[in-house]
Amino acid sequence: MSGFDIFAIVLVLLVIVTLVAGVKTVPQGYDWTIERFGKYTQTLSPGLNLIVPYFDRVGRKINMMEQVIDIPEQEVITKDNATVTVDGVAFYQVFDAAKASYEVSNLTQAVTVLTMTNIRSVMGSMDLDQVLSHRDEINERLLRVVDAAVSPWGLKVNRIEIKDIVPPADLVEAMGRQMKAERVKRADILAAEGQRQSEILRAEGAKQGQILQAEGRKEAAFRDAEARERSAEAEAKATQMVSEAISKGDVAALNYFIADKYIKAFGQLADSPNQKVIMLPVEAMSMLGSLAGIGEIAKATFGESAASAAAAARRPSSVPSGGTPPAVPPRQG
């Protein structure tokens, strides 16, 4: 083999090596930085890229996908001097490979330390009750502060989450006692409120019952007064009619009116539960004897039906048991 052949082979190999050195294939999800003589010149995006061989070289291979960092546990003293143990996670993504490569030395450590210090700062300004019950607020404040701090590094913090907050054991026990006392207090308040409501309802029911009873008595009194008024009106009407009949010379109507009152009074006397023997005065015998005349007057005035009623009134059925029916003297004149 001659010297020319050897030179040709070396030249071909050099060309091949040069082409391989000048062609770079970047995988998806990564960006590569290119340095020329140690100085950053450009960023290669995913796919096939060409660089100047022997002058340019790959500097940093930056992961452009979203990444998660586990924030280690640390003790935090709250505003009311309570010590709690806190840990969390942070999600970030690189949007500028050059800044992430050359603006910060150790990207992961820098984000971790920055997040831990801000956790202490944010939670240290809050009371223990706020720390335990306002976790969303803590996450939001951490995200806002850390994202603004890492922006010059070409990063975007998408989310920071507090995983666990562990108070001391004695504090947990005290909180349990406090919760139990609070629940007992609520139960007592509810029981007292129920008893109060029950007493109010019972008093309201009694009041309503008294009102209804008073309304009933009022209505009954009104009805009684109305009945007495109607009776008085009827009595007045009857008296007026009798007076008109007398003024016209009809003495029989007066006799009928007086006999009716006499019979009613006699009936009330006979209905007495203690009355066994009735002593009839002479006037009563005369009254009974005059019933026949009253029947004749009623027959002449009202017809046969009224005469039958008058005849029934003459029967001795109204005399109490055990008594002797009085003899009715014959009508005179």
C-alpha cells in the first residue's frame, strides 16, 4: 500500500469522524447547551442538530420535563411558640436551559433549600391553629414566594404541597382534651336549648288553651244572652198580643195566658226531686176546672188540634205518682 492510499484512508476516516462530531441528536424532553471554547453559544432543541466540529461541544443536558423534589422534614416554630415537624414536595419545570445551566450551580439543591427556608418563614408567622387549618393558604403563599425567587434561574414552580404537619405528642393530647371539652359544651348547650324550647312550647300551648277556653266561655255567654234576649222578645211579643186582645175586649185570651203561666209553675213544682206529696190550694182546683173552658176557647180560636192539646193538658198524668188525683168540680156558669 502506497503512501497516497494511506493518506486517503486517513482523510476519509477524518471526514467521517468530523461528520459524526458535527451531528447531534437531542432526545425529546431535553435541551442541550453548546459551548465554544467554554462559552455558551446556543441551545439545541430535541431532534437532529448540526454544530461546528472541534470548536463546539455539548455543555449541559437539561431535563425540560416537570420534576418533583421531596422537601425533607424540618422543625418549625410557630408564632405562638409551638414546635411542629413539617415536610412537603415541590414541582418545578425548566423553561430556559441556558439560565438553568449557568445561573445556578446546583439546581435541585437550590430549589430544596429555598423551599425549606420559605416554609419556616411562612409558617413561623402563623399561629398553630392557623398552621393546622389553613394548609391551602400556606401552599399558596409558598408557591408565590418561591416561584418569584427561582424565576431568574429559568425555572417555573408549578406547585408546592405540605405533606404532613406533626405537632408534639403532649400538644396533640392537649388538643384532644380541648376538642372533647368543646363537644361536651356543645352538647350541654343543645340540651339546654332543647329544654328551653320545650318550656316555651308548653307555655305557648297552655296560653293557647286558656285563650280557647275563654273564647268558648265568651261564645257560650253570647249564646245564652242571645237565647235570653229571644225569650224576652217572645215573652214581650206574647204580652203585647194579650194586651192587644184585652184592649179589644177579648177576656178569654187573658184567661188563657194566666192559665198557661199557672200550669208551667205547677209543673216546675211537681218536677222537684224532693217533692213526694203535693198540697193543692183551692185556686189550683179552680184552675183545673177552668181548663175545660180554655179548651173550648182554643177549639173556637185555633181548631180541633188546639182543642186536643187542651184536652191532653186536662188529663191527670201530670200529677206525681203516689198522689190522689184531685176531683175536678163541675164548671159553673
